[in-house]
Amino acid sequence: MPTHVEERVAPRTYLNKRRHIDAETRASRSRATDYWDLIKPEITFLVGIASLAGFFLASGGAVDIALLISTLIGVTLAAAGGGVLNHVIERDLDAKMKRTATRPLPSKRVSPGLAGVSGVMLIAAGVVVLFTKVNVLTAALAAATVLGYLCVYTPLKTRTKYNTIVGCVPGALPALGGWTAATGSVDVGGLVLFAILFAWQMPHFLSLAWMYRKDYEKANFVMLPVVEPDGRSTGVQTLAFTIILVLLSVVPFALGLTGLLYLIGTLAVGAFFLAAAYRFYRSLANGAARKVLLASVVYIPVLVAAILLDQLV
């Protein structure tokens, strides 16, 4: 029979254990959140759906599900690894900017060594999956995407205002990779998708750079809005590339790769994007830039949904 002392201690012991378990759970959730942030989920998601669009468009409705799943797994792993290594490379620059100072590496919640190993493993796993389960060409494109992103675009961000347009090349390769995954070759349709993704990135990143131009200046990023602070070139290029994007997005229909449903969807979302770009061009206001960014984020998922629905119908 427990004594009075034991009766008093037992609840305290239980509460201490409960607090310890809760603390461990919170720490585990925090670590999971940090690693989730490191893979740049928004970019990884866009890479995945760009590949999905290329695969579906190339398949013409007859989709090999097993091949599609292998493609998405490989492309997503490689993109996630690239995101992690980008965090590692830019950790000191991120620490200088208010927008990025709380990221896992500059805030020292994750060590650069551990993040680096994780990034390399993710990239290797993605390329191996594509090489063994898809085809050599798609694996090579995934490797080129990561190398272009990390070894060309990332260092150029502190050296030249043309870094954004250079970075559009690796950013557009996943759409071409989706096409080659389904066909095993580079064809006109795949190149059109590549061009669409290339044009899309310019208003997306220019609007972001305009909104955070002061942050970029603090970190010595040579972004266009930093080099040319009056914003004229930023506004003109944002509008021009949005017009090019809308025109390019009609080409799959003109080539007979898509039907009327796709055309209606892409023209509707294109008009929305174009209106936002024009307002930004006229005002150069941060609020207008934010609307361009929002329109760009909406554009690709709607475009992909239009392709999928069109192919299924």
C-alpha cells in the first residue's frame, strides 16, 4: 500500500515525464519543419507539376502510370536536394536579409554539414531513380538542372543583373524532362513547354526581386531592381515576358497538342496574369508587384490543370 509521500510524488513524476515527452515531440516537429523548409517546397512543387505537364502532354492521353510515378519521384527528389544545397551555399547571405534570416541554417537550427549531406543524398537518389526507372536522357536533364541551379545561377546572383534570365534555363528544364520521360527524346512539344516555363519565370522572379529589393541590396545580390532602382526596366521586362508567356502558351493548341478546353483555360489565366503585369508596369508599386507574384503562382497550376483536363476529356 503506497504511503502518503509516494502518493504525492507519483503525480509529480507523471507530470515531469509528460512534460519531457511533450518537449521531445515539439523538438521533433521543429526539426521536421526545418527540413521541410530546406527542400524549398514551393519550388519543388512547381518543378513536379511542370514535369507532370510535360509527361501528360507527351503521352497524348495514354499515360504509363508506373513511369509517371517514377518520373515524379526522381524529379522531386533531385529538386528537393537542389533546394537544400542552395540553402547551404547562401546561408551567410540569407543571414543578412530580414526575409531569410530565420531560415534553418542562418539561425543555426540545422548544421551546414548535415544539410549538405542530406542535399547530396537527395539529388543522387533522384538521378538514380530517373536513370534506372525512366531513361538516361531524363536523368541527364535532372542533373543538368541541379548543376545549372547551384553552379551557374546561384553564384551569378552576386555578380550580374542577368542572373535571373540565366537561371530561367535550369528552371525550365523540368518541363522538358517530363516530356523526355514519356518519349525518350527532345521534340518540338517539349521545347515549347521549356519556352513557356522560361518566360514564366521572369515576371515571377522580377516581381519578387522588386518587393524585396532592399533586402537583396543588404546581401549584395546584384538583382535588376537593385542595379536599376528606378524600376523602369523591371516593369518593362515584367510586362514583356508576360506577353511572351501568354503567346507561347497558345502554341501547344496551334500545334494540335491540346484542344479547345486547354485554350480557354490558358487564355483566361493569361488575361489575369497580363492585367496584373500591366498594373505593375504602370505603377511600380509593391502591392502591384505582389499581385504579379500571386498571378504567377496561380498560372502554372492552372496551365497544368488545363493540360490534364484536356488530355483526359
